[in-house]
Amino acid sequence: MIIGVDPHKGSHTATAVSPITNAPASSLRVDATLAGYRQLLRWGKAFPERQWAIENAHGLGRHLAQWLIARGEIVVDVRTTATARVRELSRGGGRKNDMLDASAAASIAAAQGDVSPVRAEDETCVFALLEERRANVAAHRVRLANQLHALLRDLVPGGARPALTAASATALLRGLRPLSAAERTRKQIARELVSEIRATDARLALTAEQMTAAVWDTISSAHGWPAAVITGLVFGAIHALSAEPVFLVPLAFFGSMLCLLYVRTGSLYPGVAVHALNNCTAFGVSQHWNFGEIALAVACSYALIAAIFLLIRALSPPPPGLAPLPAARAAI
């Protein structure tokens, strides 16, 4: 049974259509609430072999479609243009009707027409959301910069340079001494705009970090093994000049394991620790050291690595977007 759904903001109308006779068997209208979703699913379970055909499942019907997929239901998306064509060819002169649209969606799915399967949202959806957010924030920054340029043009002869940043605007405003009430107001608004640009830059930096993490999550979840194999081959190739040929395959395998260890833990520290242990052990064995000497070398290498990491952390600035947003200076 094909269950066509015509989604709306306040309610959803569903019609069950037989794929053999293409005749409606039953219809139901529910509120667009979780209680309505549960009622709709209970009604649909009366048809053991069912498929949901939701009009605009990537738009207005997205929430219902993802809710059904999370409960193991099969969902396809029906384009609104396809249901419009069916409506034009049906009785009624193309007048829109919720039950007719639901039946049209089911009929199109039954005929294997203009439909596409709907899948659960994954990391690619996360990246798309972040990219849309980045584009909106970037456009907002352009508007802020244009407003600031317009104000500075009336405060400074010739205005500011095209590549305007919060730091350069701060330096420019610091040396201004307004002479009139209008100039004082322009400077005050310019200070507020500089503060907003700083905050927007921090949001853009944070979004860039989140997009990078989303890309890595996609690679590690869907393509972890190919990435590990490539990493292992590169790791083995790097050691090709210093290692015997017989050790290249074990080194490539070792590099793949280090990559998978990073994917598993989400941190470089375990891989660095295992790599140091391997190097110290291999060097100690080649020099015929005893167990105590090898253990001492491993402990010293760990202490040196920990000291280097602590020094790097102490000297590195906080990640952009994670520190508190800097407030506008009173001296602007």
C-alpha cells in the first residue's frame, strides 16, 4: 500500500492508495504535532506492506519524513510539480485539495514516477547546514562592513581602505575627535559596528572549525578504511629510504593502525604514544639493550613528548570562536 501525504504547517493529510487499482482505500487528517505523528503511524500500520510518499519531503514534509525514517519506515519524496501535473489532469480543473494532493503523491509513487528515496540525515546534511550558516553570516558581515565604510567616509577624508578589518577600524577611530553631535553619533555607531564585526568574525571562525570537523566525521565514518590504507601507504613510503624493504609492508600496516586509532579515539595523543613506544623498542632491540634500558628510553621519550605538548599549548592562542567574544574597546 502506498500512503501519500500532503504536509502543511498545521496539519497533514494522508491517503492510502492501492498500487494495483490506484484507488484510494482510506484517508486521515492529523495535526502537525508529535501526537498527530503517532496517530498517523498507528493508522498506517493497518497496512502491513506500506510505503510513505510525502510531497516535498525535503521541505515542508522534512520533519515528518525524518520522524518516520527513524522508526524504520520507507519514505520517498514526491516533487510538488509532479502532484501539480496530476491535479491539472484530474477532475476539478486543477483546484488544490489536500486529499487530492495526498492521492496524487501516492499515485506517482505507485507508478514509480517523479520520486526519490529519502534517507536519514547524516554528516553531509550537517555540512550543508553549516555552509548555509557560513554564507548567511558572511553576507551579514559584508553588510556591516558596508555600513562602517559609509560612516567612515563621512568621518575621515577619503574614507577607509577597501580591506577593512575590526583592528584597522579600531585604529582609525581611536584618533578621531568629533567636533559636532552628528560626528559623535557617527563615531558611536561605528564603534558598535566594529564590535559586531568582531563577533561576526568569531562566528565565522567557529563555523569553519565545525565544517572541518563535519568533513572529517564524514571521511572517518563512511571512508575510514580507505583513508587508513592511504595513510599507511604514505607512512610506509616515508620510511622507504631508511628501512629495509622487508619492513615496508609492516610499516604500512602500522601507519594504518595509527590512523584507525586516531579515528577511534578522536585524539592524536594515543597514536603519538604508540609510535614513540614502537620507535624506542625497535631502536633498543637494534642496539641490544636490556628490558630496563628500553623501558627507561620509553619513559624519557614520553616525558619529552609531554613537555613539548605542554609548551605548545602554553604558547598557542585559544581556538578562534571558543574564547569569549572581545568587547568593543572604550578607546574606539
